[in-house]
Amino acid sequence: MKKVIVASKNPVKINAVKIGFEKMFPEECFVFEGVSVPSGVKDQPVGNHEILTGALRPRITGSGPPA
């Protein structure tokens, strides 16, 4: 079984990833785990700039889980 790490503890986001993986890889079995990753923006970002910054920062800074 393959493990998928989601850079969020938000159950809605984890479920969205789960649905996407199950649709794209119907023959595979996955376990999904959410982890807390600092995004550097408020919990409710305002505007496209904050949203994009919050989405990309864990990947850019390497503060996300190991690949």
C-alpha cells in the first residue's frame, strides 16, 4: 500500500486528494496522511497573492515533508 502525504491537516483537503487519487489510480491502494506545514500566510488568506504564496511556500522552502 502506498502512502500519500497531504501538506494540510484539513479533512476537506485530505478527502479531495483521496478522491483525486482514487479516480486517477483506481487499481491502486493508498493510505492518506495529513501533516501540518507552515504556509507563512493567515489561516484565511485574502487575494490571489496570499493564496499562491501559501500554496507554494512549503515546496519552495523545503518545509514540506520529504519527497
